[in-house]
Amino acid sequence: MDSKAFCCEGCRQVYLLLNENNLCTYYNFDKSPGIKAKGKFISERFAYLDDEITAKKLVQFSSETQTNVTFSLPQMHCSSCVFLLENLHRIEPGITKSQTNFQRKEVFIIFDPTQISLRKVVELLAFIGYEPAISLKDSTQKKVFSYNKKQIYQIGVAGFCFSNIMMLSFPEYFSSGNIEQAGLKATFTWLNLFLSLPVLFFSASSIFISAFKGLRQKFLNIDAPIALAIIVTFSRSYFEIISGHGAGYLDSGTGIVFFMLIGRWLQNKTYDSFSFDRDYKSYFPLGVSVIENGVEKNIPVTLLKKGNCIIIRNEEMIPADALLTKGNAHVDYSFVSGESSPLRKNKGELIYAGGKQTGSAIELEIINEVSQSYITQLWNNDIFKHQKNKEQSFIHPWSRYFTLALFSVAICAAIFWAFTDTSKLLPAVTAVLIVACPCSLLLSATFTYGNMLRIFGKNKLYLKNAGVIESLAKTTAIVFDKTGTITQNQSSIVSYNGTPLSNRELAAVQAVTRQSSHPLSKIITNNLGSLQNDQLLTVESFKEFTGEGIEAIVNGLPVKIGSAAFVNELYDAAGYDTGSHIHVLLNKVHMGAFTISNEYRPGIKEAITLLQQKKFELHLLSGDNDTEKITLTKLFGKNAVVQFNQTPQNKLDTIKKLQELHKNVLMLGDGLNDAGALMQSDTGIAVSDSTAQFSPACDAIIDGGKVGNIHQFLAYARSGKKIVAASFILSILYNFAGLSFAVQGTLSPIVAAILMPASSISIVLLVTLLSSVSAKRIGLN
Amino acid sequence: MSALFVLIGISIIVAGSFLAAFLWSVNHGQYDDDYTPSIRMLFDDETKPAATDLTSSIKP
């Protein structure tokens, strides 16, 4: 390969493609041996895209000469991917333009439907190694934009108005309230009035709406006192300006709105490439091949009926519970259970939905509709019909006490001035309400959580929103799934025993395993990594024997890789008695075997010990049988509850029972079979080995390598509340300073204008500093 | 002193045009993707046909 290293198959392919024949077409490519078989498989798999109704649901825009479509490509991972995907028009002239969004892992394609069909575009993408993730969900739900543009506009407008009002108020501050020229003073104040209108009616509208919604549900949220403060500030200022008495507090008022909007935006910043609300529809295919009266046709999976006969090809998912009627099934349930080795099923056996067939095509007879299948019926459970009933954040009750205290101060001031000097009554009361707005409380919470979300993300725990930090902090019981959660899927331990292989021989082995989509082949391919080989490898007469092994001739060297029965040669069987073995035969000589065994994730043992010391209640729920009971009981200790043979419903029920005992449950799981439990738990964290991997609906996604740091994450979430409390105390001090002016009825605009930004900025700095220091102390970076 | 009125007017107009530019750029999707363009600019010139005028024609 001209001594160039490639990160993935796609990049290698495009290099070959662009380098060798510069502008060759996709169809030329089809002539190359070895890939032909794959191409054929693909052409059957996407047949459902020829169905016009299905296709219509996917495209965003179509006319006679132009079709726009966006695909999600989970495999996109490097800058070369962007290069390849943005050069699609060089491979296929029917594509006018392709533009990638790297962070969202999406590609936007414009093509000419008279030259190339949607199906061909998808096939081309799949062929170069970026199979679009097209699922049932894409057709049932329109995509929502990743960020709220209105919020950005509101911040922009508030920032503009705030800074200009600030500037126009400077003369007022420096002349201590007496600008000599009356014309200038009027100009400044009236300009301020006009500049503040967009802030009041546009930027602050979300605060009013939220406060109003809360009040209508008889819930006093933190937005209610803030909305009150904004209304009082603006109406008193307008009164002063219109009556010509003074300059008002518009600078402070608009500043409050601006800072609060920024805080909210920071807190709501989410992760573009993650989706936290997937259900089975995100995993399931759109269409399926059905045989009716001997004719094969494509129908949407939602129309599947009991008794339908379907064909499932290599790498396709079984959409509903079915009986195997023809062929050899090797079903990979890694989506469902996290178990990576495929299960062998015989004719007449029941195959549950959610598995992927690996190997040759099979025929099945449907016995349950899609929504009634073993795995999907979990979503008929009530828990999925409602939004998760999250407890309201602690800042709301805090803000209620704050409001109560504030009103008592205002009433005291009112009673005092009523008896001494009635002219100062109204100024004092309004000043109290203006200066002691609970926005500093809101600011401390939003900025603390915003920064914590960022730090969690840096450590590869991606939270859905800030509310998850609070629920994480309350955790008292932790439930683990086994396969894929505490054990590793992808980087299994691979060891080689036997005659040492030369680099060239290893490269030959890798060339063969790379052709196969079997999980074990993939493990070996990845494990061998990028090998230094000085020659171009040509793989000829590649054959895959499903469930047994693979063979091919690499540069004239016959390579045979597979199970002991498959290689069928005499060798010393000693030392090959545990785990999965993949034997290697080169030139009909047994060289040795790769041993693949599951491995616990790094740090998980230490983490469990630490969690036990901190008196968390630990549970392990495994869908597998109890062969590993002894090791796992040892790992989790005597007090933990270790259960095996758990169905998805069992897992959900266990969590429900824990919650009835008033435990706050944190669930760690992966795969669809944990989806119910993740949903039921107070905090559901999905474990994912790569961001490309699908994960079920959850509150947070954790990188597989970081499961061992779970105790640190819990400790950090707990520190969050303390940080908010500390900054709240600081803001109370500012409030005392402001109130002491306010109750005397002598709150000048300049004092308000200094106190407000000073308190906001110092609180923002304090919480950012505290949350970063706390992260470092706990050991997060 | 009347110069001050003119200057205030100009300053508001200048600041307002920056606000307008900001709102326009948000509306036209310039903040939709803040990462990929940094990769795209590293590609060689021969890919120009695909890389030019991307942001302006993204609207479906």
C-alpha cells in the first residue's frame, strides 16, 4: 500500500480508488475479486429503498433533478473519512455534492435521481465502509435540530442591548446622577428604554413562560421570583424615565437577563453525536424481504404479520420473533445482551427478535408482530409511555425560602417607611425586589452544572442534562449488568500459542480475517493491528464456512482459520482447553491457535471494593447462566446480590422493588435487554465501547474504559451540591450589601450597576474554580 | 454638544450592524458545525469542486 498506514478499511479503499484509477467508477470496482461477494450481499440488503414510500420518508427534499438526503454514519471517525465522504462525486458522478458533519457523524448528500437511485447511494456508502444507520425511527420521526437557535438569538439580542445600555449609562454614573444638559440626559434614558424593550419582550420571554407554566401547575419554581424581579425592575425604570425622575435600573435588569441566558445555554449544551432517547425503533430495520406465493418482495417491518415468511441475509437483523424454516442460523445478540459470540440455531427453533444473522441467508416464519416480540414488548411497559418522573432540583425549594425571606424584608421595610416617610415606601420596596433577585442562585447552579457536565464529558461520561448530576448524587444502590458492562466486549484478551508466526504470515492471517464479518474474526483483525508488510496482499478464493471457519489463498499461501473441528488436523490438544480457540493452518500445517477470553474492564475490581467501603448497595443482574457465579460473588463480596438468568422484565422489576424500598438506583448496562432497567432506574447509564455503537435510552452514556472510575464520578456528582451551596452563601452576602442600601430607599443605579455584574461574575468564577478544583481532587481531569 | 448625538447614533448603528451580522450568521448555519471545516481546509486543492460554496447552498 505504498507504505501508507490507514486507519480503517474505508480509507484504504478510497486510497486505492483514487490512487490507482484516479476517477474510476463504482462499477469498475465491482470487478475486483473478493469484494464482489460483499457487493452482492449489499445489493440485496437495501432493496427496500427502491420502495417509493419508504424512500420518501428518508429524503428531505426531492425534485426531478435533485434529491437531498442526510444519513447518519456511525463509522465516521477521522479526517480521512471526511475526505472520502466529501469526494463521493469523484467516485459516482450522479452525486452532486456531499458534505459531512463530523461531530454529528452525518453526511448530507445531494444527488441527481435521474442518474443514481437512493438505493445506489446507500450501497455506495456501505461499500466504502460507511453503512448508513437507517432505522425504523428515521421514518417515524423527523429529526430535530441539535441546538436551539432561538436561544442563541435571545442571547445575542440581550448581549447587544445590555452592552449598549451599559455604555449609555456611564455618563449617569460619573456625574453621580446629575447630567447638566437636560437634552443629553433625556436622550440617554429614552435610548435605554427603547434598547431594553427587545430584552423584556424577546430575550426574557422564556423566563416568563417557564414561570407562568410553573404557577399554572401550582409549583413555584425558581423562574417565578426571577420573573417578578424582572417585571419590577423594568416597570420601575420605565416609570422613572417616562416621568423624568431618574435613569432607572435598566443596565442591571438587562444584565441579569443576559447572564441568566448564558448560564442556561451553558447548562443545556448537549452532545451532538449522542442520542439519549433511543428505543428499539432505532435498532430495527425499515424494510424486510417477504416471500409471498414464491415471489420475494420488500415491505416495511411495521406491516409484518404473524405467519409471514421472511428472508434474513448476512448482517441483517431479525425484526420479530420467528421460527427458523430454512438455512443455518448463527444469531449475534450483541445488540440485545452484549454477548458477542453468535448463537447457533437449528431448523424449527424459535429465534427472538433483535439478533443479527451472521453467515448465509435464512428463512423464517413470523410468530409475533414487531411490537409484540419478546424484546420489543418491553416498550409496551408503562415506564416508556411517560417521561421519566424526575424530582425537581433542590434549587427550587431553596429559591422558595429565599423568596419568602425576601418578601418579609420588603414588608418590614414597607411598614417602617409607612410610619416614618411615606414618600420612600415605594422606592424602598421596589429596590428590595430589584437587588435581591434570586438570579445569583440560579446562576450558581447553572454555571456549576455546566462546568461539571463539561468535566464529566472530558472524562468520557456524557450526561443527558444537568438534572442527571443531582440524581447521580443521590444514588444509594448500584445495579450492574454483566456482559458488556463489567466485562469487555471488544478488546477481549487474545493470546497466541504455537509456532511463532512471522510478520508476513500474520499479515496473511489478518488479510483473511479482515474479509470476514464474524465477531471472532473482527477481534483477531483488530488485535493484530496495523502490521508492517512490504508486499501487496491479494486474497483469492475466499470462502467462509459459517460457524466453522474461513479459508483463502493469500499470495499463493493457503490459509485456513477456524474451530478445531474445521481445521481437522492432528495437533497436540494439550493447553487448548479453556475459552474460545481459533486454530491457524498455513499451507496445511497447524501453526497454533488464538485464545480469546472475556476480560473484566480495567479498574472494575478496585471500583467495586471502593463502592462497598462507601456502603453502596451493589447488585449484579446477568442474563447469562450462572457458570461464573463463584468468580462474580468473590468480586462483588458477600453483601451484594448476584442474580443470573434475568430476563429484561426481571431486571426492570428488580429495580422497581429497590425503589419501593426508597433506594435511589443507578443502573449500568448495555444492550437492548437492559433498556427497561435503564429507564426504570433513577439514573440509567449506558455503557458503550465506541461512540459509533448504539446505546439504549438512558440518562448518560459512559465510555467502556471508564466504568472502573464510577466511584469517582459518584463522588464528583456529590460535590456539586456543596459547590452550589458555597456560592449561594456568597450571593447572600452580596444580597445583604444590596439590601442594606435598598431598605433605606437609597439604592442608586450606580450601586445596583456595580453590585449586579460584580456578584454575577464573582459567582461564575467561584463555581468554575471550585468545580475544577474538586474534580482534580477526586482524580478526574 | 450636538456632535455627541451624531456619535451616539453612529455607535448604535455600528453595534446594531454587528448584531445583525451575528443573527444572520446563526440563521445561515455558520455555527451548525464548528469542527468539520477545520478538517476540510486541510484537503488539497484538487478537492475544490466539493469544498467551495458549501455553507451558502446547504438549504434544502
